[in-house]
Amino acid sequence: MASSSSSSHNTTNNNNNNNNTENASVSPTSAIDFLTLCHSLKTTKRAGWVKREVENPESISDHMYRMGLMALISSDIPGVNREKCVKIAIVHDIAEAIVGDITPSDGISKIEKSRREKEALDKMCNLLGGGSRAKEIYDLWMEYEECSTPEAKIVKDFDKVEMILQALEYEKEQGKDLEEFFESTAGKFQTDIGKAWALEIASRRKKP
């Protein structure tokens, strides 16, 4: 009886593992369709810089990539999954592949912006074929949107840190005054690492 039960249990586990594997797989068609859509993240320039007439402004994916690096090099923090921070950074603006980079100056409310982006995300997850990979992207995006975890709070801060670091670089490279970007983030950092990195950027800005 024990042997039969064990065999049945192993068969069930194997079936579950097979189902999980199949659920996690993404077809070549879905993968390439999804990645082709994400191409626009590489070509869409960040709207804030365009409106300030910055020369050769960064793309959405440029911004996301450096945020991923921020999460990768950040110090270990108790209770924070650093790898999850990297993943959130990679997907946090992914819906902009469809809706573009909506900024406060566009006159669109936060609620409407969120609705549009969530609708876009749904389309992207369906394009990916559903399953666990699509669900992971959806869950990570929602976690960031709702700022519901320590990881999301850190990545929210990295979003602001990356922006002011880029502003500093444009100021130095192109002689522009981008004070408004620093003012828009002042007092809004939620984490110690965000505050520390923002302070370091501010200190470099003050140097001649």
C-alpha cells in the first residue's frame, strides 16, 4: 500500500511539475510579438526632456535600464528582495510601450493615466499568451503602481533618483537649468537609500 501511495504521489507531483512548466512557457510567436511591441520603449523619448528641448533625450528603456542597474548594485536591505527590485524596475514603465510617456503637464489625471496603463498592460499580457510569465509581469507592475511592498517603495525612489541624476547630467552636458525636476522630487523620497542617493546627486550639483 505504501509503495502504491508513494507512486501515485510521485505521479501527481510530476504532472503538476509538467503543468507548471507548460504554464510558464511562452511560444516563439507570443515572445516575438511581445518583444516587437516593446521596441517602442527603445524609440520613445522621455516626454519631460523633449518638452525642455533637451538634445538627444533618453528613451523610456534607457531610463528603465539604469533603474535596473540601481537595483542590482544597491546594498542588501533586511526584508527586501533585491532581485525583485530589479524585476520591478524592468517592468514599471512597460505599459508606456502602448500609451507613451504621460506626464503631469499633459492634463491627464492620475486615475485616468493608471486606467490607460492598466488597459495597455492587459493587452500586453494577453499578447504574451497569458500564463505565469504574463502574470508575473502583471503582478510586478501592480505592486509598483500600488506601492504596496518595500521593494515597490525602493523602486519608486529609484525612479526619482534616476530622473534627477539624468537632469544633472543634462545640465552639465548641455548647460540647461532643470531645477524643476529637482523641485518635483524634493521631500518625496520614502526610503533611506533613495534619500542618500538623492543627497549625493544634490551635492554634486552644487559643485562648480
